Amino acid sequence: MNENQSIPPTQADSSPIEPVPAIRRGWLRGLLSYPAWMLMLVVSAIITHSLFLLSNRPDSDLESATSTPLGIVVMLVQLAGTVLVVAVFRRFIDRKSFVSLGLTFNVRFAKDMLAGVLWGIGLISTVFLIIFAGDGVTVTGVDFPWGLLGTMIVVMVLVGINEELYVRGYLLTNFMASTNKYVGLLITSLIFSASHLFNPNWSVIGLINIILAGLLLGIYFVHRRNLWFPIGLHFSWNLLQGTIYGSEVSGVNTPSFLQTEVSGSELLTGGAFGYEASLVTTFVLASAVLALHLIYRPRPDSPAVNS
């Protein structure tokens, strides 16, 4: 062979070639996915109301159905829609694998998922105890139908997976691909908060706190590129807030173990939106964001995390 003859790239380098995304800019891929996800939510709502008609439940009974097997079906429909949107965009627009969004699971991430669950328990318990100590909430009784606990656990797991898969998994991954990772975290947290504008009884403080919650759920992902910690935190925060402590979860009522009454300033209690609209929650979430950043940020001697 002539020494000057070029060698085909496939022979010169056997390493696989990274597929080029159909849309080069990650932030644009993220933004284009949002209307598709919102359309999926609309379709899911239509399917949900159809299920209610078939089960002879009035539309006004939506909240109470959350704690029934029908609530599990509703959340499975929503999750299926999210998985479909994310899978299509990941395969045909990003041209990368679905698992690479942060669904790799190993011993380290199993421990981090447990840590996320414990962080969620600790944070919402702190919020409850501070509001309780400030006479913002009174426990009037203990009355929880234990048979519903398993249903609520499944529902809250599905809620956590559904929102984390899209917001932190797909959206944040793509914003981080073309912007500063902290800028991407802030933008996706704003989008996360805006998606709660359709929830009942929302307030300005509540939306600010959901932005902080987005930062909290995303700061781990920014540093570790894995979804298991935020899924665990999201699940335990929602479960304890509604099912144990008796607060509305982003304005939505659920059956609870503690029967409570709130009184006094809504700045303390959060009012009808729940503890997520309390200034106590603002302080707790802001402190937790800083703490998680300091715990999980890369150290100089840490191995690089692949995006």
C-alpha cells in the first residue's frame, strides 16, 4: 500500500462515532419538547375524564380518586405519555439512549436514592414541626385508612418518576448540553414552577417555593447526572406532606394519617396551597439547596461524570 494513501476512518479508528443530534442546540431541543409534553398532559386529562365517566365518578371527585386504584391508573396514563414523549425526542432528536438521561442504576446510586428519600422525610418533617411549634397547625385527630397507604405510595412514586423523568431527566439534560449548568438548572426550575400554575389555590410564595424545589431536585442531578436521588426525594416529600402530615400537596388534598387544622397567617401555614406556600418552606428549601450543593459538588480528585 502506498504510504501516502489515506486510511478510511472506520479502519483508522474503531471507536464508535457519536451520532449528531437532529437539532444541534440543547436548549432548543428542550424548549421544543415542552409543548409536546404539555399536549401529552392534555391528552392524559381527556383520558382521565373518560375513565371517570366510565367509573360513574363526577369530575368534582377527582381529588378523592387519587387515593383509589383509579388514581394509580390515572398516574400510569400520565407516566406512559411522558415516557412516550421523552423516548421519541431522545431517539429521533437527541439520537441518544433513553437510559443515558440518568437512569443508570448501581450500588452508589441505590444509596443515593435512599439518601433522597431520607432528605425528603427530613425536610418536610422540619417544615411541619416549625409550623406546628408556631401554632400554625393543630393536630385534631389520627384517622387514616391503612388500606389506602399502599395505593398512596404507588401514586406518589409514579408522580415522582413522571415529573423527574421529564424536567430533570430530559429538560435539564438538554439545557446543560448548551448552557452553563447552573443557568440550565434555574431555567428548568422556572419551567417546573410554571407547570404548577394550573394547580388549585396557587400563590406567589408557593410558586417561588416550587422554583426552590426545582433547584433542590436538580442540584444533585447537575453534579451526578442521575435521577434516582431526586425521584426518592420527590416521592418522600409528597408522601409525608400529604399522606402523613395532612397538608395539601401543591394545592391538592389527599387522605392523611394526621387530621389537622391550620390557623393564623398564611405566610406561616401556606394556606390552601399547603405547606409549600409557607415562608418556613422557603427557608428550609433554600438551606437544603446550599447543603446539597456542598455535599454533591465534584471534588478536585473526583472522576468526571459523563453527560
